[in-house]
Amino acid sequence: MKRLTWLLGMSALGAALILVAFRGQAAASDSASCAAADGFVLAFCINVPTSTVRRETTVPLVTLPSQRADVRVEATVAGSDALAIALGVDRSVERLETLFGSPFTARPRVLVFASASSFSVGARELFGYSPETADRVAKTYGGIFDRPTATIAVNWSASGTQRMNAAIAHELTHLMVREATGANDIPAWLDEGLATLVEQDSAGPSIATADEQLSGRAVAANGAITLMQLDSVADFHKAYTRLDRPLYAYAAYATRQVGERIGWQGILAVLAATKTGESFADAYTIASNETIPALSRRISADRSAVIVATGGVDASGNVRWSLFAGTPDTAVQVSITGAKGYSVTFTATTDSLGMYRGSFGSTAAAGIYTVRVAGTSATFSTAR
């Protein structure tokens, strides 16, 4: 039960969880491209189906010790980094097998390339990309996941170990979900939501930000998208071009609400039902007595304001905080008060999702302060 707390607990809204910037499940091919991700690291893509035969590459790769996956790293990647990746992959595979109560039927393969140029070579040789497409992918994305061969190819130069491990965990979740459903379709928002929740857990607190968690709720409340508009992968990436990273937070938020309704075992049962040919919509309605449109309406109904701290105290003594005010593009009065009569008030304007982000602390004595805005409040410490 403990392992499900992070997945289903709604109290996590105010906790330090993240939606890191490794993305996602796109339908990439020689004739289609994925939506680009943010600046932390380049996107993870899904390759179109290829042969189930695992091809090899001429890029020199060193096989690393791994109990649960085939992990190979380009020889020029530092040994300490390579071993950290292998350990991270093992942890992710073990976590997913425990969470889903089933081992991977095929041993996942994770190939780590040191640079964009070697990654391009790997994309050509492993997945049959044309030289032009491989070069474009190498310049644009941090990795590729090929479903038929259960292969994740990663560009190490795109990021560091912890974020890379979180990204790999995200992609491994897609593979596990695919096995749980017998490769039958489920809504893209659920597939991405499950992967994002696992990704959040894998990333750990050091790069966590509750801002991303809150942005998912903001997308829902703002009515920017509905679950019915995110049924297919193509739907999801069409929406991504408009909403960017908060779309993944929305998918995670919706998935967490599903878990609140039917529990983790209920989610597994619904996935198993799709393996027999039942649609996810029908299986979920039977399990929850709620249709997908009703779920979509329910998660968009809560417009109550929330403030969350989005990180610890930085070197300057600032604490970052984020507000969801419930109304987009609106002026709000912010007051910050503290001990010894400290008080400051100013006007801020929410963004298109009804959010505002601020920081406070470097210009005041370290201590306990309360932010009040839009009928809600939050108290935090600026002491390092």
C-alpha cells in the first residue's frame, strides 16, 4: 500500500512533486514529428512500429551490469555516470514490476549515446530512420522509444543522471502499460498520466516543484482541454503544441482522480479489461459508476484558489511560490505579512491559466511569513 501513496494521494497537490521536462509519447516517423519539449532536456519520442527484431548499431557501446534490463552505454560516457544510469534503470524496472504486479515479458533495452551525432547514427541503424530524419531527431529530441523492440535510445548529452533516469522511468511505464493492456489502445491522457506519475516519483525531491502539479489543476479548471480531446496520441500532441508542459500535469491530475475513484487495484483491473477487448471507457464506467465525460467535468469543477511553495530557500533567501487564483488574466491583490509588523501589498496579474508565480525573502529578515491572495493563504519559512 505504501508504494501507492505517491500515486493516488491527493494531498500531494501541495507537496514537492514535479512534472520534469522529459517528454513523452509522440508518434514520430519519417513523415511526422513530435512536439518539442521545454528547455530542461529535449523530448522523448515514440517511434512508429518497426520489426520486432532488435537491430544493432556500429556505435561502440559497453554492456553494463544490470539485473533487469539490457543497458549499454557509449564508451565515451564517464564510467560513474554509466553505472548510475544502470542502477537507475534497475530501480525503475523493479519499481514498475512491483507496482503493476507483473514482470516485463521482454527484457527492456536501454541504449545511451554520448552525443547528438552518435545518437543520430543509432537512430538510423536501430530504427531505420533516413539520414535526414535521424539528424533532425538528434537535434530536437533527447531519446526515442521503440515499442516493438522494447528499446529506449537516449542522448546522454541532453541532460544528467537524475533527470535521465526519470525520463527512462516514464518510457518504461509506457512499455509496462502496453503489456498490461495487451497492446490494446487506452486513452492517451491515461497512458501519459500514469507515465508522468511514475516519472514524478522517480525524479525525487531535489528537482521537484509543486508548480507543475498545480498547473495540471489549472488546466482542468480553466477548461483549456477536455479528456475527450486527448483520446489518441495525435490528439495529445496536437494539444501539446498549444498547452506545452502543463498538458502532462493535466493528464497526471486526471489519472490521480481516477485512482481516487477506483483505487490502484481498480486501475489495474480496468487495464486488464482492455486486454480482453473491452474499451477503457466502458471498463471505467463499470468500475466507477462515472463516465469519462463526467470525470472530465468533475476535475474541471474545482476553481478554488491554492498557493504552494515550489522549492526550498535559495542562496539569496528567497522562497518561490505559485498561485492558482481560479480566474485567468485577472488582477489580484497580494499581501505578505510576517513577524514584527512586516507587511507588503501589491497587485499581480494571473496568466492565461489563472496562475501567478512569485518569490519572497531576500529583502526581509529570515522568518515565518504568510502570503494571502484570492481568498486563500499559505505560510512558509525563509530561514535557510
